[in-house]
Amino acid sequence: MPIASFIMTLDRRDPEQLIRNCQRDPEVEVHGLNDAGLAVVVIDAASSRRMEELAARLQQLDGVLSLAPVYLNAEDEIARIESGEFRPEFSFGRKSEKPATFS
């Protein structure tokens, strides 16, 4: 299960409501908010794809000015890839290239 932390910059008009909107999904936690409108967000998702979906949803919320990744750990998912249990659907090159293969 990948876990990542982000710094989220919020519109300061109603940050408490925005934080509640962010935490509607149990995989998203918001830790702290300072006077400048910066909050620490942690996403603990079932997969990298799910993490991307959640981060994209957060970025689309009205009042989120930016979402910057700070830390990512995906050791569990890497172990699943190496064992052949999981095959990611991405490539390391252009979108038109075939997905990455692992042997």
C-alpha cells in the first residue's frame, strides 16, 4: 500500500470546510493547518493508481490552490511487482509506448 504526504495550499476564506471536504475519503488525512493556509495531507491508498485518483480529486476541490508531493513510499507495491503478483499499467516513456515490463 503506497503512502504519500503532500503540502496543500488552501484558500484561507474557509479552510476548515475545505479540510472536511478533503477528508471525506478515509484514505485521506489532513494534519495541521497554519495561518498561511498550508496543510499537511497524507494519502494511504490501496494502490498507486488509487493514490493518483485521490490526489487528482483533491486538486480539483474548490479552494485548493496547490498540492505538492513531499514523500512517497511504495515498498509493498514494489514487492508485489517484483513477485509478479501485480503488473503496473504505465510506461517509463511516451504514452504511445508499450507498458513497462518487469522480469
